[in-house]
Amino acid sequence: MQKGIEDVLRRTSGARQISATTIEIAPGLLMNFRSPVKDGARQADSPITALASCNIYYVCVYTNRQYGGEELVFTTCGREWNLGNVAYPGGGYWNDRISSITNQQSSGTTSYFYNHNGSNSWSKVVTVASGNYRSNLALDTREDGGSGSPNDIIDGVHVCGAVPSPWKPNWP
């Protein structure tokens, strides 16, 4: 786990380790590193597991279905995040890695997840309202009408608030 933390810190300007298992990538974005035991405990596909795995007022995304794997935690509303700029432990970036989502934001808020189509063009592929979750994106349908599922194609995240048009990420 520490090797992954050191890798992300080395490749992310301004990132800092804030606990034994958490990095603050940028203000409003945390990465949690989870041990195999803790990760395995989160494999049950239930609403209770999904909502319990993400702190209140946050949006959490996971690399594996059913809230397993690595975890990114979005803590600030109104930001548009480009996951292609967020280092992934061991190499590469967070874009095209998300397989499950939990939205624990306050009531009435919604977060949106986007796929980059090239040439600064983004299409919304998943919408998750507060108190909701997607345990396995491979079983969902893309909102943009594209073929396949939204599993492992998410490149950007808009965490609640007014959505600009056209949508374009501005963090980090």
C-alpha cells in the first residue's frame, strides 16, 4: 500500500499524505488506499454497503464493482474533475477505471459522470442522485446512447451544483 501512496505523491504536484491510508490529491479530492481485508468486506452488493462505504456529503468512486478496489472521494461541490490528470497508483491515471459509484451528498443534489470523446468533447454517461449508488456499471446503460456500458469509460466527474454548458473539466 505504501508503495502506491509514494507513487501517487511523486507524480502529483501539491498532493500530500494526510493519514496512513489517505492522500489529498487537491482540495476537494481524496484518494483512499484500502487493505485487501477492508476491501473484501465491501464486496456485498447492497444499498446499505454502498452508502456505508462513503462518508456523508461525499461522492465516492471505486475501481471495482461493488465498491472494491481503490477509492476516490470528492468532497467539494461545484467542481468539474478531469480524471485523466489524477495519478493512479502503480502508473497511469484514474480515467477509464471507474466501476462503481456512491453519492452521499445532501438531499436534492446530483453528480454527473462524463466520457471524453476527443477534441474537448464530453458526453454525460451516468447521473447519480444523492442517496443513490451504482454497484456495477457494467450492468448499466450509457445515458449518451453510446454502445456498451459506462463501466471503465468515465473520464470526468461533475460534483453537484450547476452544470456548465458545454461541460469541460477544470480540476486538477
